[in-house]
Amino acid sequence: MKRALVFIGALLILCSGMYADLLAVYKKGEIKLVPDPNFGTKTEWDMLFRAERDKSLAFLPDGSFFRTAAKDGKVYKFNDKGEKIGEFGRNGQGPGDLLNPLSVDILDARYVVVNDSGNRRISIFDLAGKYVNAVKADYPIFCLVALQDNKVALVTQDQQSTFWVIQYRVLIKDLETGGEKEVATFRNEKPQSPIFLKLDPFDGTVHIARVGKDKFLAAYSKSPEVTLYSFSGEKLSSFNVGIEREKLSGII
């Protein structure tokens, strides 16, 4: 719990403009991430989360939270001590089923929205885990962030993308009407030669995150620029991180 709160706190500080001290610490040397030794002691974490992508968390005000388990097609609920208190979903394509769920968030303090990526849809549950509805998508969804008023922000891939050129899109989608608004695009081009591919083996990744009560950010891993948007999709501001990537050591 403390580990997650530290990360969220750092992100909010960074995105609110007061990031100079954090960047200074990052530049000076090695950052070690040390987990709370008592967190999740009554939970068989290795049995529940067996995939590298099982990292999505969504917190409620009382400290309880939801976490995705992609291989099992489930979302687990834990209390503020890390003890499992519920679960929903199963591998499948029917109503309430999940297939490779990648991200989860809380929408309008009423719903749990899940990026049901294997089924190319957004599955919606109430806070008790009861299935409510699903909204289909005609494109792969890589990331989902809940905004407000039945709207979510998504990272998707343009249907015209190829192996060599991938066009990522950031959309705001209204889950009630199905309406969409494109907010930003990011283009990832690979060198069209096996020789040069070795110089840049990783694809760029687009990240989105909610900031405070009325903004969200979008950033591309191959660019130092981070941009803030309103929930209506208006570009508010941007800043350049301006640092080189360095290796972090963790004790996880």
C-alpha cells in the first residue's frame, strides 16, 4: 500500500509543475524502491498475478483497491491491508467475462471499468463486482483511464498501422453515447532493415494518467514532452522532462 501511494504521490507532484526536486534526486544517483514488508502478507500474490502485465491498480477512498489478473481473466479486490476480499470475471467472451484484462479504473465513484483487451471492449461493473454493461471497440485498446461523466481516455492503435509504422491515438470515449474525440497522435517508425533494428529494439509506448480532479496527461516514451489535457480534450499545457533515462535498482 505504501509503495503504491509513494508512486502516486510522486506522479501528482511531477504533473502539477513542482517537479524540480524530484528530477534533481533522479539525476544525482540511484533510486531504490523498497516495499512495505507487511503489505499483502496474507495474500498468495504469486498465485494470483502470474503475468508481467498484472500491474494495473484502481483505488477507492477507503484504501481498498482492484487489480487485474490477465491470465485468469479476473479482477481481484483487496482491502487497505492487501487482503483479498473479492473477485469477478473469468476467461471468456460472454457478458461479465474478461479476456486478457490489462487495465482497471474507477469511473464517477460508481463503476469499475476494465480494459477487456482480448475482447476489444470496455467492460463495466459496479463497485461490488456485478456486471453492468460492455462497450465494444473496433480497435485494440492498450490503456484505459477513467475521467468523469461516463467518459474514459484510451490509448489505441490506428487500423492503418503496419509492423514498420505504428500510429498511436489518444481518444476520449463517451461510454453512454459511444461518441469519440481524438486528442493526440504519436507515430512510431522502425528502421526498415534488420541491421538497424538492433540499434532500437523497443517500440515507443504511450502513457496516459489522470491528474487531480479535472486533467489527464499523455506522454510518449521516445519524447521528453508531457502534455496536460482537460477532460473535454482541450490541450492545457506541456513541459519538457529534459532528462536522460538511467537505470533504477529495486528491491521488489
